[in-house]
Amino acid sequence: MFVKYNKEGILSLPVPGGSAIVLKPGVNPNIKESDWTEIAKNPIIKKKIDDGIIVPMPSKLKTASNAEDKKKIKEEIQSELNSGAAKDLAEYTVKEAAKLITETYDVEILKQWKYEENRSTVQKAIDEQLELISSEGKKK
């Protein structure tokens, strides 16, 4: 799943078991739903969600209409998790993907999506975001 963080700086969210998820400004992909379920129980995190500082963006699995669709999507997600790839972007329409891209500031994630994405419109949006990030870095 994706989680959008609407503040500057980073936010480290402890996951039961001793690990942590670090949120950067913008969209953060590849958050495990099981980790998020545990994190979201924290009253401080619930307040940040209520205030719009953290915006969870569940995968399309939640929108599947029947058991067969859910099973197919679960199998695809498991395959992606096993490969270690950030293919969650493929779950979104071109318009939704373009919006996520404009809210993503992690160059490595954008490059990975660019490598894996087949839709030309989405690739163009990634190129534009990478150019914007690059030009912002040159201005400083």
C-alpha cells in the first residue's frame, strides 16, 4: 500500500517487533498492509491521520468486488512482494498513477517505477517529476 506524508522532514513509525517504517514527504510506496494495521492502532498516528498529516492509500485489493477477484489480486501482490519490486503503481489507473508520481519525491522510487512501468503516459509523468526534482536541486 501507499502512505502519503504531508509534512517536511521524515517521520519514523515503529512497527511491533522492533523495526520501523520511515515516511518521507509525499507518497511512500511498499508499506506492508500488516505493518500499517499495527501502526494505525497507535492513538498518536490516528490523530495524524485525522489531521491529514498521514494519508493511508490502501491497495485496490480493498475495492475488489468478489472472492475470485480478491484471490487473483492477492496472488499478484504476493508475487510482487516475492520479487521485491515496487509494482504497486501498476494497480492504479494512468490518472491515479500520475497523481501519485507528482506527490513522490524519492528519486530511487521514481527510477524504479520508470524501469518497471510500460504505460507511456505514466513514464512521461515520471520523467517530468524527475526533471522537476533535478531542477529544484540545481536552484539551491
